[in-house]
Amino acid sequence: MIEIKPYPGDFIHGINLNNWYPCWNLALCGRLYSPDFAALCDPGLAESHRCVKDLSIEALKQSGTPMGVLSPRTSWYVSAAAIIRSGGHIGIGNIDTKWLQKEEMDKIVAMGDTELAFEETRRNIAPNAVSRLACIWVAENTYTGQAHIRSMLGTNTLILKVTIPSATCVSKVDTSWFDLYHHYSKQEYIEQYWQGVGLDPKSPKWEYLVDGIVEVNDPEGLEKIRKEGGHLTLS
């Protein structure tokens, strides 16, 4: 039986105001759901939901992750890399699409390969940990946590104070190992990541991978989303 419980702590989550789906969901209910947790809560969604953990690494490499509005940013790299490997192209924008150059697509493939390497190792040494390809990502609500989010998502990211009221699992890991592996490709870096080891005990870059619900506890942030969020362009 799956145990669902709150995860204590004071966290932050970053979103792009141009991304209509999280803005729409947060404007409605102030919550975000990880893909697997959403399927767990919604029998209708569960009927069509495909869990990343049930797909082989080779299937993910060839076809990418099951894409949808709930897909996390990390899984986009895996799917985009699969398209590029098959001879396709990646572009930005539905109108006047800006097609990426080979150098940019090579970077996407490299990131997709890194994500698959981390997923494969997770399955081998930490199968109960939350997959990077099916999670909501949060950081600690500290100056270091804010800098962490901005370094990953950009300076224009809206940072929201959040809590985790319900989750099946939360994995606390140090992003520094991911960054090191992406540059030097040493297997030991992935293993240290999934073992929850801090690279630098004095200044670890903790990230929390959440399979559950992230709830915004930030009235000003929610008001900004409701007035400026990308979902408004759909109406």
C-alpha cells in the first residue's frame, strides 16, 4: 500500500510566467501535482497515464518520455534528444518557429544522455528514489536555494514559497554531482547523487525531487500569476 504523507520544510519553486500550464493550474488552485501522483489521485487520468519508471531506458532513448502538460522540464530533454537522434529538428515557437542550430541540438542530446544515465543508475542503486523524469523540483527557502533556482532557470524566473502537503516520496540530493557528471561523465558522481551525499558539506546545493503535491504559500506570487501568467493568453 502506498503511503501518502506531508513532507515538512520551507521550500521554494521556480516557474516561467510564459509557461501557461503551471500558471493556469496555480491560478486555479495554488497547487502543482507530479505526473504519477496526479494519476494516483485521478482514476480517469490513471487509465491513460504511462509511468516513466515502467519504460525501459532504450525505449526512453528511442521515443522519449510520455509527454503531456504534466511533464517536468527534465523529461523534455530526453524527448527532444530522441527526436534529434531520429533525424528530426527542434524549434522554439509555434508561429515563426526558430529552428535550433546543430550546436544547440548537440547540447540537448548531451543533456538527454545525462538524464538517461541518472535514470538508469537510479533504477540500479536507488529504485525507491523519485525519478528526475517524473517529479516536481523544489529547493530550500534560503538565499542559497534562491540562487540555485535562478542559476538553473534564469534570472526572470518567478520564485514561489511552497510547502509539500502530500507526497509518496521526496528525494533530497545535491545538484553539484549532476553538474559534475554533465562535464566529466564519471559514474561515481551519479552514485553519490542518488545516495544523497553532499559534495561540499559547507555549501551543498540541495534539490528535492517530489512525487506529490507542491502547494504555494505565497499570496503575492499567486497574485502575480493571476495577473501576468501565460494562461491569460489562452482566453
